[in-house]
Amino acid sequence: MKTLILYNTVSGYTQRYAEMLKERLSEDAVTLMPLKQFKPKALDPFDRVVFMSRVTNDTISGFKTVVKHAELFAEKYACIVAVGMAKPTAAQYRVIENANIPYKLKGIPLFVVRGGFDAQKLKGGDKLIIKMTVSRLMKAQSRSPEEMAMLNFLNAKTDKVDSQNLQPVEQYLKSGIFQPPETADDDSAAEPWIDLEDYMPKSSVE
């Protein structure tokens, strides 16, 4: 089968996942394509299509392209891989699904994996928002442990990219079997966009 991996990346973490998935599907004919090069007719030669992009504020960046051409994607053996920094819990999955997947794309499986964060690689509005947040936290006369953890995180480089996170995607592409995570009745809230536990001041976690 011929597979197109269509990816949208800013800091390079999603591109790494795209390259890892290509390696995991090495027995098949796989083509990588940045979203900025995409044209609808590019889908024609492929049996399978994987759209991969980062998540920002629960929104899959660039996903409007898939929605715009929903009928074309729905004709393919397709799936969506959302790359974010939050833990991929069942609750987080549902939040991303509800925020992004319109009714006409409900049949296309969604996978959520953890990516990475490096403020120095951001551009434009994203970079400005992070710069303003860091400035505000630095100038604050006092900071809560959570605010201190956020400042530590924004000044650090975090990399959660792991090829093993793609195992469910690979299994779906090879078997056609997809089982979304089950959400408990009391587990409906989204996780914070980043797990700050590793960045908390030592005195607050001891």
C-alpha cells in the first residue's frame, strides 16, 4: 500500500514523528510531505493518508486543510496524529477530539502523542506570547510554585518524542482496528497543556 504522511511542524518534533512513522512502515511505500506543499490532487496516488500536526490550546494546527478537503480524506484509509505536551489521557483525547473533529470527519481515527517544547524554535505570535509570559513571571514580586514551575519549563527544553508512542498508529494502519480510549464519567476535564511536576521548585515537592 502507498502511504502519504502529511505533517505540519514548527519546532521539528512533529517532523521527527513523521520520519519515525515512515521507518516503522518501512515495508510499505511511504512519502513524507510538509503541509505547506499540499495540494488536493496529491492524495490521488495514495491508499493511506496520515495527517500529523502539533496541538496548541487544544487546536490541531493546520487541521482546517483536512476539514476543507474532508471528502477527499474520507475516501482514503486515513488517520490523524495530534502532537502535544499534555499527557495523552482519555480526557485529553476527548477534549482534542471535540475541539477539532467535525461530524463529517468522525469516522477518521485520532491519535494523541506527546511531543516537545523549545521556546527558541518558536516563531511569530507563538514566540511573542512565550516571551511576554516569561517577562511577566520574571517581573512578578512573588510567584506560586506552579508559576515557578511554568517559568522553569518555558526556559528549558523538553523532549517527549518517542517512536514507541506511534505503536497504536502503526497497528491501526496495518490492521484497520481502532479503539478510542474510554473516558470515565468523572474524567471529563482536560489535563493542563503541560505536566509541570518535573519543574516544580524542590521545596514544594519534598
